[in-house]
Amino acid sequence: MLVPGTNQLVIMWGMVAAAVAGPAAAGAAAPPVHEIPNDVTIQAYIKPDGQRLHLIIRVPLRAMRDLEFPLRGPGYLDIPRADAQLRNAAMLWIAAEMALYEGDTRLGDPTLVAARASIPSNRAFRSYEEALAHVTGPRLADQTQLYWEQAMLDVLFEYPIESDRADFSIDPNLERLALRVVTVLRFVSPDGATRAFQYTGDPGLVRLDPRWHQAALRFVGLGFSHILDGVDHLLFLLCLVIPFRRVRALILIVTAFTVAHSMTLIAAALNLAPNALWFPPLVETLIAASIVYMALENVIGANLRRRWMITFAFGLVHGFGFSFGLRETLQFGGSHLLTSLLAFNVGVELGQLFALALLVPALELLYRFVLKERERVGTIVVSALVAHTAWHWMTARGARLGEYQWPALNVALIASVTAWLVLLAGSGWLFFRLLRNLTERVGARSAAAGTAD
């Protein structure tokens, strides 16, 4: 029988024993379960060479979870005994996840040529030749004091291919290595030209040297999904539809919006827009303000003749917003920049038409069967709800915008703003002239047909 207080003594003795035994046990191997890293950066090179395709990749060792690496001392990687486990990690966490394609055919399982642990300051991945020489060279010295959480895993895989002149693509599928995975991938063609990609998370299938139709198809899909994922753009379209709800009345308004955002989208993609940190939050704030304005105009009473001109002006702002979604994906278009731009814009238009095809009938049913003879009340209520939501966006984005330092007023800034105003004013005037001429011709033909009858 234990005397009073013995239980506490036993517990304390157990804690002391665990504290003493813990470091000794940890010296043999890393814990079997590792926490998921917050951020991981991957570097990789892909180069076809004759009948083989080389993949050289560097991944932080701490991203290899559920594996025990041999350790020594206070957590140093035991380099002489780590080779087998490093190769297991490369096959389990990298080769098993990635898929490479030659044309439309998935390549077979790779051969693991080499796997090396490297110190974090190693700069061998500055070029393909340096990375290849490093990963196939001698391993680190046996007594290198390298904490395993800081080690980098450098691996060389070889895939059998038919020809190094084929079209290659990759589906990385490495986003599960961390909460946020940034990948810098370089494709080295047989003639030595290098094409660089940088993406976050899972980019899907990446065509390393896409044909024009492959780039076009990808960017049509990107544009279509971008407009449907952008709630603020959809609310803006809703504000355009609410007061009219007729296809004929919307043609002019939608055309003005399309022409305007196409202009600034292409200009921004060609690096003609400001590249300052304050510009994206400024555009996002103005987009929210455009929704508030349109919603309040619906409450007061929208005028068709004036609405399309205001829509054109706001469309210029929304075009910059579209460009933010396009900027990071243009790298997947290869050398087909113009094709990718036009295809993305086509996708945006298709998404816009799809949204209108849903909004117009839905509002028509709402007004016909729910609101019935209270059409004006319905317009006010729906517009007020939209304005309320956009107002919160505008204030939140405006507060974030206020955190940035505005540029100093100088000659260069004044010249840049003036050039943009002249460009936009000239484009708007040209669009108005073309639209007026088209309207006059249609009216003349209609009058002539009426006279003939």
C-alpha cells in the first residue's frame, strides 16, 4: 500500500525518467509523425535528352512526413546511414505523386538515379548543369552537422521517352507536401532554351511547350472560371440586369462593358498598367464602388442611354481586375502571348453570357410570380441588398488601400496618368463613334424598309 503522496512521487519520477530517456531515444531516429510545414519551396529542372527525360528536383526534407530518418547527437542527420531512407522518401513523396507525359501518353515509372541530402545554403540549382553535377556528385561528408529539419533532398529521376523533340507536360501533384507549396520549375529544351514556371499549389496539367490551340483551350477555361468565381463581377452584372431584364436592352450595355474591360485587360497583361503595390487594392476598391453606384442608380431610376456610358467607364476598372487573375497564369501560354490573352478574354465573355443567361430568366420569374405588380419595390429591395454588401467590401478594401504609401506627385507620375487618360478617352470616343454609326445605319435601313412597305 502506498502512503499518502506516493502517487504524486511516482508521477514525478516517471516524468523525470521520460525527460532523461527522451533525448537518447530521439538520437536514433526522427519522430514517426511530423507536423505539416506551413511553407515549402520546390525547385525542379526537366530536360529531355535523347531517349531519356531528366527530372532534377529539390524538396525540403521536413516535408517528408511519417518517415524516420537516422539521426545522431542533438538531431543531426546521420548521413552515412541515411541513403536508403532518402531514396524511400524520394520514391514515396515525389515519384509516386508526379505524372509526366510525352504527348498524351503517360511516361512509365522513373529510375531513381541519385538522392542526396544538401545543406540549405547550397546554390547548385542556379542552373541545370550545376544541379546535375551536384546531385550526381559525392554526398556530404559523414561528419557534417546538419539538422534534419533544415536538410534539402535533391533527387535525379530518369524517365524513358521516345524522342526528346516530343511535346511534354507534367501534373506535379505535390501540393500536399505543405499548407502552401511554391514550385519553381524550369524546362530545358534539347537546344538549351529554358522556359521558367512558378506556381503555388496544384496548377493542374502544365504543358511545358504548348501549341497555340492547347494554350487557347486552357485560357478559355481560365477566363470562364474566373468570371464565375468572382462574386464582385457577378454582382456588377446583376446590377446591370435588374432594371431592364430584356436581352435587346442589355445588348448595348453588355457590349460597352465587354469592349471596355477587354481594353484594360490586354493593356495590363502587356505591362502597360502601374506595377505599384497600391494599384491592386485601388482597383478592388473601385470595383466595389462601381457596384454600390450601380445599385444606388437602380434605386433612383436607371436610364438606358446613360447606363451604357457609365458601364463603359466601370468596365475599364473591371478589366484591370480581370488582369490580376491572368497575370500569374500567362506563363502557361508558352510563346503564345496574344493567343492566350484573346482566349482568356473569350472565356470571360462566355462566362459572362452564361451568368446573364441564368440571371435574366431568374429575375424575370421573380418579378412575374413573386413580386407581381410590385416591380419597382422589388428593384429597390434587391438593389439595396447588393449595395449593402458592396458597401462593406468598399470600406474594407478602402481601409486596406490606406495602409499603402501613395507615390509622390512628380512629372513622371503626371505624364503616366495623362497618357492613360488620353488613351482611354480616345478609345471611348472611337467606340462611341462606331456605335453611333452602326445605330444610324440600322435606323436608316429600318426606315427604308418601312417606306418600301
